[in-house]
Amino acid sequence: MHFGYMTLSDNYYRNNTRTANQLITDIADEALFAETIGMHSAWIGEHHFDSLGVNYLLHCLPGDMAMKARAFDCLSPLMNPGAVVFGSTLLQGGVARSFAAQRLMAFYNSKGIFSNTQDDLETLTRELEKRFSAVRVETVGCAALFSATVKGSGA
């Protein structure tokens, strides 16, 4: 059997005089002490966020847009109800692409830098709407700029 050490690492509470730097130092010292007494792991509790940015990432992930949207399923548990997820990505379908954009995308896809040959506006919008509320998607050229709200908001 293995045992570990866990801290919630919350430094925001009334009348707290500990600085953020001292908090980090304390956590490191506690984790090192845990190791000396034979513990096998140190865990720091997660923080939930009110906003999360996913900028110019999706077009680099492998797979079609439905597969890429699974990233939102992994990120959602880290966000508070009512939090805003926002981002941008480059699309191939359903958007205007200049000749230069077409050539550059073809080049980056051939090198494996991009993986957006199947990415389109309709699927991006549909996948966001499956997972979030108040979805907004606008395009500027071949770039899609999006924002959405995590479901469960009391607002």
C-alpha cells in the first residue's frame, strides 16, 4: 500500500498574512518532508476557473472537429458553472480562405504542423453547442473566434 500527501493550496482567506511566495515555499517544504517519512506522492488540489482560453490550438490537434472537441470535455471539470471558454482556430470549410491561406494551410498540413483538413465552421459550432450554452462564433477570414458559457450557471 502507498500513501501520499495532499494540500488544497488555497491561500485566499480572511486575515491571511502568508504571501503567495511563502505558500509555495511551505508546499515544497511539506512535500519534501512527506518524502522523508516515506510517502510516495504529493498532490496539490485543483483550482476551478471562471474563464479558460483555447487560442489557436484546435487546428493543430489530430482528428476531425468532433474528436478535437473532446478536449472541452477534459477542460470543463476545471471550470466553474457559468465560466466562459473562449478561443480561436483556423478552419478549412465554411469560411472564406484566400489563396495565400489555402497554400499555407496545405503546407502546414503536409508537414504535420496543422491537422485541419476536415475542420469546418458548422461542426465547430455544433460541438460547442453540445457542451456549452450562450455559444458565439464569428469568423474573420478563415479564423473562427468563439466563446461559450459552461452550463449550470445560476445567472
